[in-house]
Amino acid sequence: MSEQARGGRLRTWAGALRRWPVHPQWLLGGREEAAALHEAFSGFSGVVVDIGCADRRASRCLPSGCEYVGFDYPRTAIGLYGSRPDVFGDARRLPFGDRSVDAVVLKDVLEHVQGPHAALKECARILRPGGSLVVWMPFMYPVHDAPHDFQRFTSHGLAAYLVEAGFDVSRASRVLPPVRTAGLLACLALADSCERITSRTWWCLPVVPLLVGLICLVNLAAFALGWLPGSGFMPAFNRVVAIRRGPGP
């Protein structure tokens, strides 16, 4: 079985457990993500292009008055997620006119673009002056959707590249304090071992319940210790809302 197929099977198997601490990504919190999307999209109106839309989750968080356009790359949309966007294409060559949209969403997508600077400049090109760009990008997070995973940016690097592309950063936040980020990575490593055992190393199956128990314990311990002071030097994700400068090129 290919790595992509194994990843899809693991996502399906684990999806029902997302709200429980046995899930390796429990610390990220599904409800928190939905709330963050609603906050990021507050005040949006007009045409919103969701680049790398996958299951079109962002469309459920947009305010009324928005015209949603789901956009995705054919190979990953069909091969990894089985999704059907409104428009297929490449984020580095967007099939939209200059200054033709009001907002663009790049949610957990930029790390998968082989040429992220070109993608940001394309977002600036299609956005009207004053339009919004929502960028979510992992920082301390494992390789995923391989082989289509190319880079990570620090918060400073992401902000610098946005400014270079023609944006001003309006809001920026980091997801998870250091202790919880460490817990998330530990849980994902344990889950990877579980997946490998169940797909390849059957003689190790008796170890799987122990590993699942460890995932639960690490999740709960990291959550409980999340109050510890930290500098924010190792967030799991960076989230930015940027505004297209105008009039610009």
C-alpha cells in the first residue's frame, strides 16, 4: 500500500475520535479551529477564493453575502482527498483576473506549493486593494501529504514574504504553546508507529494498545501543563490575516 493510501486510511480511521484524547491531534482542537476560521472571516463579503479547498470546510465558516469559489490542484485534490473543487489549477498561475476577488484563503496549503513566493504574488494580483488574505501554515509539524510537502516558514519569514508580495499583516497568531506543541509531536510520532505496526509489522500488534494509551496520557499531560509560561518559540502553526496594499502593480 502506498504512503498516500495509508495516510488516507489513517485519517478515515481516526476522524471519529478527533474529540477524544486518544486522537494524536486532539491538542489542536476542532472547535478552536472552527472558531478561528469564523474570526478570520469576520467582515468578509464578495468573492472568496479558497486555494487548496480540499473538503471545502472554509465555506461553512463564511458570513452570508460571500460567493465561495473552491480551487485545488488536480493531483492532490483527486489523488489525496477525492475532492471536487469549483476550479482546478495551479496556485502559481491562478486563472482569475487582476483585482477580481475580495478575499483569498490559503489554509494549510502554502507548505505544499513548490514556489510559494509565486503563489503569494498571484494572490496579490487577483485581490483588489484592501482585500484580505488568510494564511495558515504549519511550523512544528511532520511531513504530510508526501511527496507534496516542501517547506516551513517561521512567523517572521512568513510576514516578510507577505510584505514582499504586496501585503500588510493585519493579524498574526501562533497555535499551541511550546509544551503542547511538544505533546502534539510526541503523539503524532506514536500514532505513526501504530500505523506502521498495523500495516506492516503484525507481530507487534500487542504493543498498539499501549501506544494508544500513551497518546492519551501525553495529550492530557501536555494539555494540563499548557499554562506554563513560554516564549512562543515553537508553535505548531502560524496564522496570519494580511491586507492587499493598493493601488500597487
